[in-house]
Amino acid sequence: MRTMLLDPGMDLTLRPMRYPGFYERYRAAIRNTWTVEEVDLASDLADLATLEPGERHLINRLVAFFATGDSIVANNLVLNLYQHVNAPEARLYLSRQLFEEAVHVQFYLTLLDTYLPDHDERVKAFAAVEHIPSIRDKAEFCFRWIDSISELSRLETREDRRAFLLNLVCFAACIEGLFFYGAFAYVYWFRSRGLLGGLATGTNWVFRDESMHMEFAFEVVDTVRREEPDLFDDELAGRVVRMMEEAVAAELAFARDLCGDGTGGMTADNMRRYLEYVADRRLARLGLPARYGTANPFPFMEFQDVQELANFFERRVSAYQVAVEGEVAFDEAF
Ligand SMILES: [Fe+2]
Ligand SMILES: [Fe+2]
């Protein structure tokens, strides 16, 4: 008898494939391959020199968060997610996601090296997770949820599986889906003013990857709920909402640290409304009612998904074909 997705073990059987949707997500992710070398960050340096002190503070704090964010996600992926999602096609996707997180880590490493040429400033930014409270608190939120299932080597009981679902939802809805979306909003706010185009280009690709990571995780949740309908009950839903409230609070504290009294239209209060709007969207994706009922205050984020998609394909057509010709025949692999 075939197992369910969260049954312990190591299913190696790809035919007949139980979850072709996960395999399609893996293939779609491969089609999105990009490299850090394609992003020209040097063009941002002139813009950085024109920023007001408040804006410069904001951007320094933001890149300090980026310095560790994706490494934390990659760790949870290896330590928790890969182990427990028992389908080889789903594990293909997670392998690909791990590669993407590595590209993100490399992108942010390059970003910090470019934006912070001063040695001491750079060292401080990389250590932000230890000494800047608003960044440390977000990391601690993540670590708490990594630790929540680190002792579980097998999901044997109903409680084990519920704990796993909470970890999965936390990383998809609260970390990739909220902390990162908040961070991207600052980037696109600069772009809406014609600033930091290099960072925005890289962010477009990171944004697209993160949207897909989140959607994969939600599809895992959907699958588990179909297979084991009693796991995601009202009590668990209540825990998800409380977790989301905590994430919004942590990200809002970060926003207060970044924005101070507000800089050129970017204020902590606008960011609060954006985070509440995003949190409601995540809850809706999980089939839960809105917690905040707040409208999106950032018009420049409204069409981000769609616009990003268009830019991506426009830009990729030639570059991608060159890469395929020169390196490896992807079509044969499929
Ligand atoms: Fe990432
Ligand atoms: Fe991610």
C-alpha cells in the first residue's frame, strides 16, 4: 500500500507518480534559472550616494536582514522539510528550492559587499542577527519554529503531523510570505522613485522564487489536508492565526526600526497596513477568514506579481536560449 505524504520513510517510487503537480513545479522552477552575475548592482552606487540619512539607515538595516534571512530558510528546508515530505517528486522540488536559496544567499552576499565597501560596516551588517534587536527578534521567531520539530525524526502521531504543518505554514506564510514580502516592499518603494534599479532587478527574481516556494508549501498543506482531513482543525487554525499575529508584530518592530518617524512616504504605519493586508492573503490561501481586513496601502506592490512575470519572460527569451545552447541540452533531460 502506498503511503500518505507525511507517512515516515523514504518512498523512492516515481512511477506511477503520486503527485505530478510537485514534479511540474520542479520543472517550472528549473525554467526560472538565473544567476547573480546577471544582476548589475554597480549601477546602484550613484543612487546610494544621493540618499538622505534616514533612507541610508533604512537600506543598511534592510541589507543586514537579507544577510541571514535565506540561510535560515535553507536550514529549515534541510533539517525539517526534506526529511518529512515523503514523495520523491516533492523532494525533487525541495532540492531545487535549496539551490535557489543558495543563489539568494549569494545574491545578498554580493549586495552587501557592493553596498557596504567599508570593512567595519560590513562586518557589523553580517553580525546584525546577533546585535540588532529588530533583526535578532525575527531570527529568534524563525529558530523557535525550527526547534519546534527538530526532535522529530519521524512523524508518527497526529500531534507530530500537526507540529510539522505548523512549521511548514510558518516558513511559507510568515517567513517567505510575510518577512520577505515586507522586505521586498522597501525595495520596490525605492524603485517606484527611480532608485536602486540593480537591487530591484535581483529582487524581481528572488520575489518570483519566493512566491513559488510559498505556493509549493501551500500545495503540500492542501495535499495533507485532503489525505488527513482531521489534522487541520479549528484548534490548529487558531494556532496559525496567533503565529501570524506574532510574525506581523515582529515585522512591524523591524519597520519601526527602519522607518523611524517616516522617510519620504515610507512610514511604519503604512508598512503595518501592508503587512496586515499580506497576512490576510496568506490566511485566505489557507481557507481562513481575514484577521485584519486592511487594504493595501502600497500601489507599487499591487501588480508586482503580474509585472514581474512579464518582465521575467521578456528578458529571459534570448539569454536563456544562449545558456541552453552553450552548456547543456535541457530539452533532452525532459
Ligand atoms: Fe530565498
Ligand atoms: Fe524561499
